[in-house]
Amino acid sequence: SNKEALQRLDAAHHLHPFTDGRALQQKGTRVIERGEGVYLWDADGNRILDGMAGLWCVNLGYGRQELIEAADAQLRQLPYYNLFFQTTHPPAARLAATLAGLLPGDLHHLFFTGSGSECNDTVVRMVRHFWAERGRPERRVIISRNNAYHGSTLAGASLGGMKPMHGQGGLPLPDMVHIDQPYHFGEGRDTDPHAFGLERARQLERKILALGPERVAAFIGEPVQGAGGVIIPPDGYWPEIQRICQKYDVLLVMDEVICGFGRTGHWFASEYYGLAPDLLCMAKGITSGYQPLGAVAVGDRVAETLINGGEFFHGFTYSGHPVACAVAQACIEVMQREQVVERVRDDIGPYLQRRWASLGDHPLVGETRGLGLLAALELVADQATLQRFPTDTGAGLICREHCFEQGLVMRAVGDTMIISPPLVITHEQVDELVEKARRALDLTLSTLSN
Ligand code: PLP
């Protein structure tokens, strides 16, 4: 069949991102052919509810005419031009101004990239350039967190705290160090959550003092760690991090590649947590995933130094690609017209969290948690003691496969099951998602007991 021919070509020639090649050779690939709204269709005609919005990005769902038309119009008008050497084009200039109006605090300046990883590489170069221009070139160290995900480029993977990624390629790069994450269920569930959050935040202070504050350039974190397993920090964590950054004049960088553009019920999660970052990274939802685009928002203080510091030798051919910028502009306009962010905050977010929490009575579930349209549940071997499965059980992967059989994309991070559905999901589709998740949990339980 057509599908099998495609799978053969793919297995012979295509090296996939984040894929175990042997598993792919044995089992073949899933072929996704079409999308509409929150649904995907595979090559066998199965309809699948996309509980991950692609990779946390298709916030407006598949098949949005406004975005398709914006791309089409821009392709005809000016399919490509660059922003190097004192040049601009209308989509980039307009989008920078639109974003400056949406962002919290004094994040009034935008540097465009093609992806979230490129944003984080840009941040590393920007903050070091900033301190060098200020006569403090020794301020080079960037502190991030274990289990963070900041992308796959050398700097992104180094800032990230994924040990298997560090193991491949001799990472992290020098002057990039990590502290622990505020993962209460995984690492502190016998302690009071608030005290645990404060203790994890204070690791930052201890790290800064151990390194010497005069060596530390910046701290970077995701408001809610996404790929690490939707880790919602306890109250008190972020205010304490901000206090410590201010005390030692360490720049605060928020990686909102997942959290930005309404995912948490706010345009940016920094607003929700009351943060005033010096820099903020965004990508994914900026175009609803329809075009590759990222942006680093820069506060007045850092921007002034960059502007007055001569040429910043940095940029990408696709920095602020005009088609991507036009789609982002259309995406933001749709979100404003349809009040997508307000709906996540006041209606569909709380509804999803209520329905998701109902899975907490399932014998496999040790905890449910979430914020906006992000949610996670922890699979446990014993609900009474919250004991986890031995890692070689692979409970998460078993559950993920049962979700697929039910027509639901849900992701497994170890034994943490996570969702991040399109922001336009309806109440009925939330019900469908939760019912499919429950059936998958039942099937996982019977698979594990056989
Ligand atoms: N930062 C965060 C928080 C992410 O979740 C991701 C991707 O999942 C990235 C950065 C990397 O973005 P990209 O894959 O567009 O390079």
C-alpha cells in the first residue's frame, strides 16, 4: 500500500529527531496525513485527538483559514527577505510592535529567530555581550535547572538539564551550571510544598555565592517545566528566584517557548507569576506552529546596552522570516478576536483541570496537577504509599501506546503522563480526552497485571 511504501522509504532514508532508530526499524512509523481542529487523521483513516497540540504549539488547532491566507498573501507579496544590515520588512516591524504591546514589564525590544533553541543560543550570546559591554566580561556563567528543556542546539542542550542529552556530545558547554528543579511529587513529596519550593529557590542563592556573584551572568528557567513533566512550581518559588536575581544583579531569563501565548491562561506566564524578566524567549504558539519562528524579548536595560554596543555579530538567515511573521500577526489577531487567552483562564482551563483531576481516583494515579491547558498525572505502583514502578517497567510508554489505540495523543515523560491540547478545544472534546485517558489507564492496569 501507499502507507507501507512510505514507511519503507522513511526507514531507509530518514533519521528522525528524538527517536530510537531500532524501534523505528522494527515497528515502523506512524503516518499522520491530515489535521482539522483538534483532530489528526493517520494513513489508516483513524481519527486521533491531539492532546499535545503537535509539540505544544498548534494552539489554534489545525486548518485555520486566517493563518493559511496570511501565509499565502505574504508568499505572493515578498516570500523572503532578510533583516541584516539595516533592513526591515513590514511583517517583522509590525510584529515586533505588536509583541511589545503584549509583553509584560519593559520587554519592549524583539530579536527574531527561527526556533526556541535559537532563542536560547541568542540569550547566551546576548547576556555575555551585555556584561562585556558593561565592563564585566567575567560575568559569563548561566545557571539553569536539572531536567529543564531549552532545545537541542549546543547551548540549548547545555542549558537544558536532560542528562541523556549531556551524555551525547560532551555537554554542557563551559560556564553553564544547574540547580535542582521544584518537582514536589518527584523529589519532595514528604515535605510541605511551600517550604520545598523556597528551599529549591534558595539553591540559586547558594550556587551564586559558591561561584562568586561576579561570575554569574543570568539565570534561565521555564515558568512551568514542560518537557521535564509539567512541573508546576509551588507558590513562593518564583518570587524567591526573582528576589535572589535582583539581590545579586543576575539577569532573569524566562523561557516561555511553551508557556507563552495563552497556554497557562495568560499571554505570558511571567504575568501570572508576577515576574519582570530581563529577557523572555518565545516560539511555538507564536504562529500556532504553522511557521517556524522564535523571538527573544529584551528589556530596556539590556536593549540599551546592545543598541549602543556596536554591531552584535549574531543572526540567522530566517530571523524574522516574513511569512512566519505574517502568520504570527494573524495568529495574535485571531487570539484577540476570539478571546482565546481569557477563555483558557476563565472557562476551558478550569474545566479541563476539574475533569483531569477526576482521574485522581484511578488506582494507577498518584497525583494530578496542571495550570491552564497544561496537565500531568503520575503513574504509581501503589496509590496508598505512592510508590513508583521500577524504571524498567516502562509504565508510561505502555500507557502512551494504549492512548494511541484509543485515538489520543498523550506524552509520557518516564511515568508522568502529560497533555497540552490546542487552546481551542471544546468542553465536549475535553470530556472525550479524559474518557480516553481513563480507558487507557484501565488498559495499562490490565497490561501491567498480566
Ligand atoms: N524551550 C522550551 C521550554 C521548549 O519546550 C522547547 C521545545 O520543546 C525549546 C526551548 C526548543 O524549541 P525548538 O524545538 O523550537 O528549538
